Amino acid sequence: MIKSIKFTEKANFTPWWDKVAALKKSPKIEFTDGLNILWGKNGSGKSTVLKAISKSFYSEQGGTSVVTETAIYKGFSGFSKCLSAGYEFEHDGQAVSSFDSTKKYGVNYNELDYDFMKLAMNSVAFKGSSGESVLNTYANLFSEKPDGKIKWEVSRESVNDLWVKKLDQLEEVFKPNIEVGNKTILMDEPDRSLDWDMASNFWNGIELVKNFQFIIATHNPLVFKLKNANFIEFTENRYLAFCKDLFKEIKND
């Protein structure tokens, strides 16, 4: 579970930092242990926050937290800064699962990532509509029951002293500082390209899932049917209230 993320300086994960108004206004974002909905207009910073979490917990490339040599090499800026420089987490040390309906997992810049060959081959080989691709990604990422452990595919015995210091930095980032809670699943527009029937089934099903923490960025008004969702607003001027009122008007027409 991730309790909060606090932005301490201009982070190194996005060139758009200065344009994310929500992060400049409130550098600390708190999450509940159930369903969290990131809500706001395009460009308000929802996906940016998901990317910060996903990159920091090494779940972006393989869909779950796996630390590889390639990931470490790309994740450090110079020697002293690790990937999470610029923000701090309150979390329980568990692995994080990440779902992005637009991403081909295991593929970097249209090249296969040998650390995730099975996922990469599946991403490239699958042929289907946009909606079918989304469902296929779901099937691949959530077919195995997560055990909550961050996987390390880097051995201290096989690297030099410089890399050992990097591993020490990562272990410090992954060290839990709250009690163990629900496992975290990140989702960026998870119902993108799904028809309304399938999207409705998805959101109805999400509400029934227990023992997981979901952090989801979406624009779908179907989430206003959810009774226990924690909405985190990324846009000022009562945008969330406006959307809820508009949804009620549409339902009543």
C-alpha cells in the first residue's frame, strides 16, 4: 500500500513538471487503502503522478515491480541520484502493479526488452482491436497471483562497488515506513477503447475487488456510481463538483 507521495523538489521524471498545477499547489498527495480516483482535466497531472510511482517502484516496464540491471542503469541520473529523487513515499514495501492500456510491456522504443521477453513477444505478436488489446494486457498482467514481494534480478555478487551503492539507495527507497496493507495497483485510463457494456462491467467489478489498493486516473463518468471511491481532484474551480452535477443531469434526462 502507498499512503502518500510528497514532491520535495523539481523531480526528474517529466519535462512537464512546471505545467502540473496540482503538484505546485499541493506537493503531498494522500491515498486511502481502497479505491482512489485521480480526477481532472487533460494535462492536470494525473498520469504524471502515476508515472512517478510506477517508475520509482520499477513496475513500468514489466507491469510489476522487478529490478533489473537495465532498469537501474536507466533509472539513475549520474551516480548520486536514484530514480525517486524529488519525491518521498509513505509505503509498506510491497511490490506495485502497473496497468497502462496504451503501453506495450517489455518493449522499449520499439525494441524488445530482453529482461521481459515473454511480455515483449506477447505485446508484439498480439493482433486485435484497441479494445481487445486492452483486455489482452489485463489477462497477461493479472493472470498470476501477486505475492507482494519486489523481485530483484540483480545480484550483489555480480556487480562492482559503484553498483552496490546504487543497490543500497534502492533498498532505502523500498524500505517500508508504514504497516503492511493492501497491495497497490496503478491504472491509467483502464477502460480506454472498451465499449460501454464492457466498461460498465469493469467499474462494477472494481468495486467488488477486496484486499487491493487501486490508484486510477480516468475521465469516465461511470466512476460516479461507485459508493466508496476516494476522489483526488487535480483541477481547481470545482471541476469535480461540476462533473458530478452534469452526470446527475444526464441520468435524470
